[in-house]
Amino acid sequence: MKTHYGNYGGQYVAETLMAPLKELETAYEAAKTDPSFRREFEELLHDYVGRESPLTCARRLSEHLGGATILLKREDLNHTGAHKVNNTIGQALLAKRMGKRRLIAETGAGMHGVATATVAALFGMPCEVYMGAVDVERQAPNVERMKLLGAKVHAVSEGSATLKDAMNEALRDWVSNCDDTFYVIGTVAGPAPYPEMVRDFQSVIGREARRQCLEKYGRLPDEAIACVGGGSNAIGLFAGFIDDAAVRLVGVEAGGKGLATGEHAASINGGRLGVLHGAKTMLLQTDDGNVIDTYSVSAGLDYPGVGPEHCHLHDTGRAEYAVINDDEAVAAFEALCRFEGIIPALESSHALAEAIKRAPKLGKDKLLLVNLSGRGDKDMENIMRYKAAHPYSSRA
Ligand SMILES: *Cc1c(COP(=O)(O)O)cnc(C)c1O
């Protein structure tokens, strides 16, 4: 079991959580090599999520840009409209195997809360989701979704009443109830073994994309590009290509209003080393070490830290991490709508924006693989608000 990624990762948790983490690690180690566990996981990904997800060539957009060909891995076509469900299915299956009867989760924008509530309904397990009171206000439709799916939503009013406070509350619940409760973490963060486990569940994205690319184009992509919040869709994509040295891995962080303004969510490019959510990682913090709330036009990139493996991939140079600001992401969002008839999530639009920057500088024989982590229907209100506030913003 991998606990550290270079200088990052580990288990920075209360003493009382060491035993439940060990229990989880032991259970996961046994499950991942158990053919019946893998079969059940793969069956649900096929029959419930609708995998495999297609690889779509963005032909008109690529021609318009006049350079490399952009390929889209269509996680937006999964049931629930994003990649998160790949992971929550895996963790719920593991919970069932461990005899845990109750699922808990924390959520910021609400997407992971919805993905957890979804699988709780599927498996008939009670589910409680912690969410900052401010986020409960901001993300009302997702709160309604979770309730429809049968979950109980706790509004957390401690601290700044946002994601980091919800994470603390979820950990507190787990400490008190670990005998019968499974804590479902939504990205490749948290204490070991979560980063490795979530990576494994999401690696189906990269495995499929690699095979699809070889089948269709007879070769690997030149670059694999994904947005990074906590980093699970990016790690899932990278996992398929990490041993292919010729494939450049590109993570894209949310630059919000620009790194210099301090209003962003770029933990690698704009953060410092610290401890968050039980792991050592790069995070946004003040000089005296308090976690700073993130800002981005896309609520799903709001994690104030980043998965420890990304920090290590950054240090070793195996992956590079770019920054895309709100205006560039919105322009990419509009371009995909207009040129391909696909409404992408604003999160995924960050990855797309980076590809749009790179494509014209590359030859027509180059392939840029972009992970379209989710669909954008959920972002309509956000986009309308953004456009009303920025009436002269340019189009790609
Ligand atoms: C949650 C979310 C993200 C960010 O999470 P990662 O763990 O970084 O993948 C990206 N895209 C969509 C559509 C999301 O819902």
C-alpha cells in the first residue's frame, strides 16, 4: 500500500482514526485482488454507469484552431453526468464488503454528495452528507438532489461554513461512528489509503482512453490533459499513460480571477506545503497557516488542497500543471457548445481551454486528449450570471 508520494501524503489524523484507516487498508488490499469484487465493480460500471464512455473527435473545433486534433474522453456521458460516480461505486462496494451499513461524505459544490447519495440509494444504505452552510445556500439544486435520493444533508456553520469545515465535521463523525460507518472521500486526497484507492477506481478512464486511442488512431496521444480540483479525474486519466514516457501529462488548475488576485483555486501553482484533510500536500493558506477558501467560476474545482500524487508528479516533472482563468474557461465552454454541440462542465472547460491554447502551435498530426470530466447542464445558471457580469467577454 502506498502511503507517501515523495514528500507528500501520509496519515495526519487523530490517533483514534489510525485503527479504522488500517481496517480500510486491509479490506481494500484484499478486495482489489479479489476477482469477484472486480467483477461486481466492472459490471456496475457497465450496467449502471453506462461505460465504456466514448472517445469523441472534436473535428470542427480542431479544424477551426488549425493545429493538433483534439479528442474528448466523454465522462460527461456517465450516469449522473460526471466521473465521480466511478469512485463512489467502488467505495460503496467496499463498504458493503466490510459490513459497514452507513455512508458519510463531505461535499463542497455538492457533486460528490450527489454521487454518494446515488450509490447509497443503489445499495440501500443510509447516507449523511456534510456541507458548509454557505455552500448549502449556494448549491441549493444539489441539496435538493441529495434529499430526493434519500440522503440527509447537514449544514455545517463552523469556521467559514465551506468545504474545509465540512471535511472536519465528516472526520469527526467518522471518529465517533467508525464501527458501522464508511467515509466516502470524493477525490484523490485525504489520508492513505484514500489517494491510492480513489486513483484505482478512476483509472478506468485512462485505461479505456488508451485502448480507444490505439484502436482508432493506431497510436497514443501526444498529450493527456485534465482539470485538477482535488485531482481524481486527472489522476484517473494519467494512470493510463504514466508509463508511456512520450505522452505529456498536463493538469489544469483553476486560476479564477488570476493568480495575482489571490482569488483562485490553484493549490500547486499558488499554494504552499501544509497539512489538510489528513495528508501533507500543497494547499492555499495564509502566512500563519490557516486554510483559505478557494474561488473559481466552476464550483467543482473548489478543493483548497490537491491530491498528494499530483504534488509529486509536479516535483518530478512527470506531469506539468497549467493555470486557466475564469474568462478562458468560459470561452472554451462556449466554443465546445458552438463547434461540437456538447455543453461541457465548467470544470472540464479548464482542461479544454488549455488544449485550445496548445492546439494551434502544434502540427496537424498531433493528438491532444482532453478528459471531459462532466456535462455542463448544472452550470447554466452560473454561466448566465457570469455573462451578465461580463457582457464584453470574447469568444474563442
Ligand atoms: C468534482 C469535479 C471535478 C474536480 O474533481 P477532481 O477530483 O479534480 O476530478 C472536475 N470535473 C467535474 C465535472 C467534477 O464534478
